[in-house]
Amino acid sequence: MARHRRKTHTHVKTSEEDLAKIPRSMVIAVGDALKNHSVTQLVSDMRNVMQPHTAISLKERKSNRLRDFVVMAGPLGVSHMLVFSQSDAGTVNMRLTRVPHGPTITFKVNNYSLCKDVRRILRHPKSLDKASSEYANPPLLVLNGFTSPAKAEPHEKLTITLLQSMFPPIQPQNMKVSSIKRVLILNRSEDGEIDLRHYSINTKPVDLSKSIKKLINAKENSHKKLPNLGKVADVADFVLDPYANGAGFTSESEVDDDEVVQISENNPHFKQEKQQQEPESKTKKKAVKLTEIGPRLKLELIKIEDDVCSGKVLYHGLVKKTNAEVNKLEQRHAVRRKLKAQRRKEQDANVQAKKEKKEAKKLRRQQKKEEREKRLADGEDVSDESEESEEEEESDEELFSD
């Protein structure tokens, strides 16, 4: 009898604890923004930016309200929401919120360009669909021009923290360089405007012949065909002959002025230590090129709230209040919190009272059923009681439906 080989080596599965720590997002449009085709297309482009841990195929309806998405965010494990809205004056706003307890940062979108607009202005554009391998991992987040958290003001520190929490933290010990396919750059200018850019990372080997490059590209990209070897007598002629099928070693002009960096074969975290232990030939030289894939956004910080799109205003970029006005708002929010807690307490008490009444009705109905079965066993007539019990059940259903 043949023995079947049991597979023991499998892919390492992510634990439930690690999955719970991964930030998940929803990018939606609400209100008049759903009527603007350009804004809805911007929402679709931003969903691609937030891949793979986002609701890429979410369909909004005009009847949906922001509260509907906030309520569903908890059961779906969503931790962040990007909400695009449009005012009556045509201004587009983007709210970044942490659910379910906030805070919420409101940005004014001063200017934006869609992915199709970015591809139109590039000489060599790169078009990606939703299922591209570039979207298999989150982008690398780069914050430039922001004040260090130790020296930043409270609203700047909160903004940096919330932006960084949108994507999983980097673990250099376990991360592979080849898994980084995209980079999201947020550049803050001196006037406080934030420029958002989204790039695709492309690498190509340097100091290799064109023929070898063709073989490598065909192996890495399944949609590319292998070069034609029918015109050469031996594979060595194809590899070594600098004139076979356009072969030849790469010149400096063919790198397209890209920055050439040394990338270790293993983890970049141990690059320096690895180079000391291994000969220099083990280190690969590659040209790194960033190709913009869009979208582009210019954001202006407007305000920060301590709840999900509502609540106390922690910071406002356009309105400055005096201490007396701040104290007055504090008192108003304290009254609101007290009323909210009181309503919650009343609702919980009503729910508990209904449950107790339902349990009492159920117990009484069970007792009557047992008495009726006992009287039936003794041969007594219980037809009138059956009609009364049906009327009670109908009244109970009406009570609990209300």
C-alpha cells in the first residue's frame, strides 16, 4: 500500500490578535458629494490608496447617513473612516476620523487631481487595476515637513498620530523589501498646507546586460513574453554577445537618471551587518524609480474634534476663541454629556423592564400550559381557556412589537 506524504511546511498564518491590530478603513462620500462625479471618482481613487485593508467595493446610497456607516463600522472591524463631503458653495472637505470614539480631523481640499489626470500628464504612465500586485500590501507612509512629536503643538502631534495610525506599523525584522510596492508621501509646506502624493516603486538591476534584464523581467512579470532565442545557436551567445537581440551592458544613460542604491539580498534592517560578513558581490545594485499613480490632494487643516464628526472642538484653524468663550463651550458640552448619559440610563432601564416583563409573561404562559395539559389528562373541558390564551398571545406580540 502506497504511503501518502503529509505536507508539514505551510505558510505562516497571521494570528487573530495580529489581525485585530491591523487598521481597517472605509472611504465614503456623503450628502451632495454623491451628486458630483468628480468627487465620487476621487473616493474610488482614495480607496485604491488605502488598499488592501479597506472596503474597495462599498456602494453608498443617497439615503445613507454618516451615522449608518459609523454604526456598521464596529461589527465590521473598521478603525478609520475617510469621509468626503461638499458644501453648498462647492468646497470639498475630507474628514479623517477614528471610530468609534474619535477624534476627527477636518481638512479642506484646496485642489485635487484624479488618477486619470495624473496619467495624462506623465510621459510614461503606469496604469494599475484594483487587483494589481502593487495593492497586495499597504503603502509606505512618509511624513515630510512635520514637526517632531517632541516639539510639536498638541494639534500637530494629534494629526501626526492619527495619520500614522491609518496603516500598520513597519516591522523591519520581518518585512521584505520586495513587498514594498507603493509609497504615500505627505509633504507639509511652511504655510501648513499638506501635499498628498501616491507613487509606485519600481526597481531594476544595474550593470547587467539587456538580455539578462529581459529574462528577469519576464520571470517577475507574467504578462511579459520571454525573448526569442530562435536566432541564436546557444544560450551563451544570447547572454554574452553584446549585439545579439539588442543585448549589451547598461550604460549610465539607460538608468534614466534614477538614484542607484545598494539593496542587500536579505532584510534591509541588517544590511550593514550583512555586508561586513559577506563579500561585496553579494550586494545587488538596483535603480529605484518612483512613478506617480495618483491621486494628488492639497489639504488644509481646518479643525479637530474629540468625537466622531461631532463634539468638542479641540482646535480650529480659522476661528480663535477667548478664554471666556472656551469656558462657556466647556459648560455647554458638560450639560450635553450629562443629558446623553441620562438618556442612556433611561434607555437601559426601559430595555431591562421589557425583558423582565417578557420573562414574566413567558413563565406565566408556561404555567398555564402545564395546568391545561394536566386538566386535559383528567378529562376536563378547556376549550374556553384555549381561546383566552390565544388572545393573550396576540396582545403580547403587539406589546413587544411596539
